[in-house]
Amino acid sequence: MQNNCAIQMCSITKRFGQVVANDGINLEIRRGEILSLLGENGSGKTTLMNMLAGIYQPDEGEILADGKPIAIRSPKDAYSYGIGMIHQHYKLVDVFTAAQNIVLGLNDEKLDLKTINSKVKRICDRYSFAIAPERKIYDMSVSQKQTVEIVKVLYRGADILILDEPTAVLTPQETEKLFVVLRAMKEDGKAVVIITHKLNEVMELSDEVAVLRKGKYIGRVRTSETNPQQLTDMMVGHSVVLNIDRPEYSDPFPRLTVEDLTCVDHEGVTKLDHVSFTAMGGEILGVAGIAGSGQKELLESITGLYPVKEGSVRFFEENGCETELIGKTPMQIRRTGVGMAFVPEDRLGMGLVGSMGMTGNMMLRSWRSGKGLFLNKKSPEHLAKKVWNDLEVVTPSTSFPVRRMSGGNVQKVLVGREIASRPRILMTAYPVRGLDINTSYTIYNLLTEQKMGGVAVVFVGEDLDVMLELCDRILVLCGGKVSGIVDARNATKEQIGLMMTSVGQRRASDDE
Amino acid sequence: MSSLIALLVASVTFGTVLMYGTLGEILTEKSGNLNLGVEGIMYMGGAFGLAGAFTYEKAVGVAASNGFVAIVIAVVTAFAAGAIASLIYGFITITLRANQNVTGLALTIFGTGVGQFTGEFMRVREGGYVALSNHLKGAFTFQIFPSFLRDIPVIGRILFSHNAFFYIAIALAVAMHFFFQKTKTGMYLRSVGESPSTADAAGINITKYKYLATIIGGGISAIGGMVYITTTAGCVWNHEGLSGVGWLAVALVIFCMWRPLNAIWGSILFGALMIMYLRVRVAFIPTEIYKILPYIVTVVVLVFSSMRNNKEKQPPASLGVNYFREER
Ligand SMILES: Nc1ncnc2c1ncn2[C@@H]1O[C@H](COP(=O)(O)OP(=O)(O)O)[C@@H](O)[C@H]1O
Ligand SMILES: [Mg+2]
């Protein structure tokens, strides 16, 4: 048992100013084993692994490789100990080819394409990867980029692989493929560490699970001897209910009807192709699809942010009056009193102003209602305090810049603000992306609460398991077309996965 | 016809000045550092380059002075002045991680001040007039190609009638192109400018690359200032002619889409735009309009290139952003 231990981290502590990101953590990484690192947002998983990758230096504690203490001062050092990390935000140069990225920084390597290609090919054959070495990174899909990252790490001879939330951006099929690769690596005696929020993936893939909570090491269990409930309890520190409640609203009614919505981007590519559906008040309508199938354009064209080529979007009042939304600017839509709230995918880009605090961000929604020259700060301050308390936002104060908060808390601020505007349509794009289980469930509950208040909720998501539990109906997009709308109560994941790829031609990038 | 050729030749002379400024700044920007101090750097290059040659001539005497040595001294002093100014900029932005725009603007103010001071100081000390002897002046504008080539009708004047600095600048542009595209060091430098965190994770020494590119780039830009003083200005300190040239070089970098080969024709074009008011005078158009032409062209190019959304024709992705490994 002892001889397959690759890395030992002993009482590692890392601080960022006041924040103790890692507090006396002990962790052992073994060869021939897949270890899941589990923990809520901000529990210090990335920080801990970054210390192995040479990005950060521990303030206290010791790292042992094969029993001997080592110092990892830079990513280069990490490679020399066989440690390779695939970061959450890929470290690739967009304008370089795959091959150039793979050999970047290797001093003994000539820029000789033949040798590089043959070595790359050997790695690809072993794990049945398919990459085109001459293709530029900006032409690649997310999963292809990830493959390049993995090949890059293997090319450098890494036998300890760390993957930081690798599945967050992959489709179920792509995730499956990745897992096959990781299992093959395990067979080869490599040590694999994977960080993920998704418990079903943890259960499916890993041999052992180590749990962190608020920077502290909580414990380590064998996957075969645990279950999602136990893991969640370890992560959160108290027991949480893992079921998503799906109550039925007494009488759903048509709220928003989209007909033949077609959008073309500035390069002439059709992003939405005659999309039609009706969103009901008192219902959560899920929107599923491979990343980039038109989800973003759909939400943005309904909210008046994206130019529409043709089609109509009509909003129905309770009394049957209807309003056409196409052709109106977001401001005009708001003036009509439609009551539309939008939680965009790009939280800090489109949703919030990073350098302002909670109060300032609350004000963005209401500043026009202030009278006179000066801003009315009282009511936004009040709202900020309310969101802070109700949603348990972790922040030192309501004026603390939201950019510095962790992802989950940023999302809570945004959702809290949007819900506070008492919308009748609530549109959310990947509202739980990058959030831990506990916060995700908070968000799910908030959405269900809205639905039971008669709001038409549109939920663009990526985790099909969750969507099948949370939504009432699921609309599946494929290449900008609607490939179908299914009843979430009796649809299956496989069925939806198939619909995501079936209508229209397959993306060229998938064929390689 | 002959007036057209004259315009072209004059454009090349002024374009050469711009080419050095631009090539230096391209090198700097490829490392992700946006050095807005080019204006100041070129001033310093002009003043110190002239001071170098002038001091040399005074030290050895007019009769004993050698043109080639004077040129080398001028180049070396100008380069050193630009390199030192850029080292200051590099220390503040790379090591201390201060805002690049602010630091660059400060360097422009500092550099124009130092350049002016040096130039004026020399002038006053020499009793109101610093100039090199005619013998050395000739060396700086010496046409390197033999007369039978220069005498070929039309072609001769267009291709072979320029001074050495022009041909050296072209060689430099080609060498830089080769360096960026074909060498490993060049590729690493580009990766630093595109995505420093990627380069860092790949084990590339970011700090070293950024410093070297910034210092050498600043040195090259400074040579442009020296070339202006020793050719166009006739080896006399002339601060007015240099004013705005550095900014033009910064605009030209954008116009060239960060490609050294484009800098060759781009500089000549900008050179032409700059001297047009002297040569192709249309009575009712004020000279000020002529003088903003290069900037208008740059804006138009910027608009078009961003509309086309071509991933290859973009600034280095991390341009203007400082890198700190532990920052998130
Ligand atoms: N570079 C950094 N600078 C300042 N604080 C940081 C930095 N990286 C992480 N933190 C803080 O450390 C804590 C742990 O973060 P992280 O390791 O990213 O968590 P996880 O990956 O588990 O979500 C968080 O509170 C975060 O805000
Ligand atoms: Mg993380």
C-alpha cells in the first residue's frame, strides 16, 4: 500500500491576506487510483491543487514525493516531478496550433513537426484521442481544447494528473469519453485527482473521495463504502435534503409565445432557426442543448439584446391582452410592464458590475426610479441587506466588491436582485454553473418558489439529471433548431442526449 | 512623374524614422506590454544620438573623425537611451505591476523633457547652435548603393537612392518577422503576450521575456528618433519635427496589425501622409487636415479589422495587462 503513494501533502496551510484558503491539510495521492476532491465553492480545492502545480507556494507544511520532501516553486518544477494540472480555465494560446501549444516551453524539443506529431500520435493512440495537431485552438470546441490540454500534460511525461472541474463544460457524451480516458490512465498506474461538484460523477468514477470544507480537511472515504447523501453531509457540515421538490402549479397558463424566431449573427451564421414554443406561467421550462446551440441567442433575443431576423415573441397578460416584444429595446420592454428578469450566463460581464458592492449592483436595477439629482441609496441598501440575509451571501459587507466574492455568492446576488423585481418571466442561463451542491439547491428552490408564484421560468441548463428533476418540460435545441419539447416527468437522459445531437447536421468539429 | 518620385523618396526618408519606432513598439507589444512612452523614447533617442556623435566629433576633432564610427556611436547612444528609459518602464510595470498606460504616459512626459533638456543644454553650451560638421552629416545621409544603380531611370531613385538606415530597417523588419514566426524564442515571446499564465505554466520565464522585449524594443524605437535628427533634421537639434512621431508609431503598430512586414509599407504610407502637405498642396485644405490623415487611416483600419473579426489579426491578447501568478 505504502509504495504506490505518489504525493503526500502534510499540514499544508495557505493564506490570501485574511482568508485562510487551506488550513493544515493532509492529503495523500496514490498511483493507480482516481481520487475525487470534493467541497463547496471556496473550500480551497483549487488552491490546494495549485500548490502541487507550482502556481502557489504553501505558507506552512510540507510536500513529499515518493517519501522525500520537495519544493515546487514553479509550474516547471511541477513537471519535473511528473505533476500535470488541467486548470479550470484552460491554459492554451488561442492563436497557436495544437502542436505549438503542446511543445510550448519545452527546451530540449526542436520545433520539428514530424517528431512532435509522432509523439503526439503515440499518446493519442494509447487513449484514443483524436486531435488535429495543425488546427488552431480558436477553431476548437471546448472538449477538443480539453483534449489538447490533456495531451500536453501527458506529452510532458506527467504521471500525476490533476483535473480541476473538467466536466463543467462538457456534454454527457463528452464526459463519458473523458471518464474512459481517466480509467485508462489509472490502468497505466497514473495517479489521477479530479475536482468536481457533481456527485453522480464522483460515485461513478473515483476510487476514493477526499472532502474539504471551508479550507479544512474533513475526511476521506472509499467510494464503494459511501453514498451521495453522506458525501453531501460531509461537505456541508450538516445534513441537507438532496431531493428537488417539483410541486405542480394548479393551473399553468400561456405567458410567452415564441413563433418562428430566427436570428443571424453578424457573420451571416444562423444562430436560431424558426424556434417556436410557449412558456407557461407556473412552469419551469428547461432548455437543453450542446454549448453554443443557440441558448444564449434565444434568451438575448427575447430580452431585446440580440437582433432578430424574423419571428414574433408575444407576452400575454392575465386578462388576455398581448404585447409583441420583437423590435423593442430592453428599456422599451421594461416600460411596457412585461416584467422580465434575466440572469445571464456571464454574471460579471452582463449581470453585475464587478467593482461595485451589493448595494451598487442593486441600484443598477432601480436608479431610474430615484427623484432629483442624487441617487437614492436607502432602498437599494435595504434590498442588498435583505438578499444578504435571505440567501446567506458570504461577504464582509454590502459594499464589498462583488468581483472578489466567490462564484456562488456572486450568483446569489444576481438571482436575488432579479427575483426582487417581482418578474413574471424569469430567464436564467446556467444559473448553477460552477456552484457547489448546497448553493445549487438554494437556487433550485428559489426557482421553484418563483414558479409556484405563477412566474414563467426559463432555465437554460447543462446538467441533464438536474433538469429532469427540476423542470416541467424541456425544450431541446440542436444547432439553433428545436429538436423537440419533452415532458420532464417521463423523459430520459439518453433520449435528450440523442435529441441534442440529432436534428440538422452534426457539428463538423465533432467528426474529428 | 518626377514630383511623384520625389514624394516617394521623401516618404521613405520620413518613413524610415517611423519604421524604427514601430518595429521597436511591435517587439514590446508582442510581450504584452503596451509602452505608450514611445514619444518620449524617440525624443531621448534623438537627443542622445546627436549628443553621442557630437561629443565624438569634438573629442577627436573634425579632421580625424570617421563617419562610420560616428554612426555607430550615435546608434549605440540612442539605443542605450531608449533601453534605459524602457528599463524604467519595465521595472515599474513588470516588477512593481503598475498600470501600463499611466506609466507609459509618464515616460512620454519624462522622455520628451529629458530629450529637450539635453538638446537645449548642448545648444546653449555651444553658443546657440549644435550641428555636426558637413563631413559627418554626409556620412549619415550617405547613399550606400553605387551610382550606376542609382542612375537607372525611375527604379534607381525609388529603390537605391536611400541612406543605410532605410535598408537596415527593412532587414530588421524581415528579421523580426522570421523571429516571430520561425524561431522557438519568438514563439515563446508571442505566447507571453497572448497568454502569460499559459506561458508561465509551460515553464517559460515571463519576467525575462517581458524585460528583454521591452528594453530591446525601446532601444530600437529610440534609434528612430536619432535617424530623424541625423537625416531629416540635418544633424541639428530640432525638437519640433520630432513631436508627434512617437504617437504616430504607436498608431502604426495598430495599422500594421502587429506584423513587422506590414511596417515596411505602412511606414512609407504614413510617411507620405505626413509630408503630403509640403508636396501636394491643395489650396483650400488646411495643413492640419493633412496632419491628422494618418490617425484617420488608423481608425478606419481599426474599425474594419474589428468588424471582420479575424482571430489572427488581433492585438496580443494580454496587451496592457500585467501578470502576477497568484492573482486570479
Ligand atoms: N489568488 C487568490 N487571491 C485571493 N484569494 C483567493 C485566491 N485564490 C483563492 N482565494 C480564496 O481562497 C478560498 C478558496 O478558493 P478556491 O481554492 O478557489 O476554492 P474552490 O476551488 O474549492 O472553489 C476562497 O475564499 C477564495 O476567495
Ligand atoms: Mg475551484
